[in-house]
Amino acid sequence: MSKSIRILVACGSGVATSTLAQEEIKTIARENDVDITVSKCTLADVPSQQNFVDVVFTTANYRKPLKKPHLSVFGLISGVNAEKSKSDVAELLKNLAGK
């Protein structure tokens, strides 16, 4: 049995694009049979919130060092390279889940 992955999705306001990305990530996880729980925050809150999750997804460039795996999911929002973004998210989630 694979473990449940705790996900943090962050955007500038912690509301708009993170909500869109969250829904896309939920769909990707479901399609790949990965159990997840999702929380959202602002980019400014990422350093403190990363301690409570397994992976961080951001909808904007985030260049500060993190202790957890990080992936930009701007493509899920913009549609630019969306399939690559979906594939990258799926691969990362499956790896974290031990699949």
C-alpha cells in the first residue's frame, strides 16, 4: 500500500491560481491512484509551511531553497507545456508514494 502524500500549493495570494492548480493536481493524483491531501498558502508562507508537507508546488517562480521537493506548476495554469507539467507532477507524486 502506498502512503498518502501531503501537498502544499502556493501562489502569490494563496487563493486564485493555487486553487486552479490544486484541482489539476487532484485530478492527476486520482488518475495515477495516488492518495493526497492538499493545503494552500502564499509564496511568502512557503518556508514555514513546507515543514508540514511532503512536496511543494508553486504557480510562480520560486527560487528560495527548500527542504522539500519543489515543482513549478505554472504550465497547469497557463496551458503552456501543460502536458509536460502534468507528466512531471504525476511522476513526482508516484515517486513520493513509492509507486
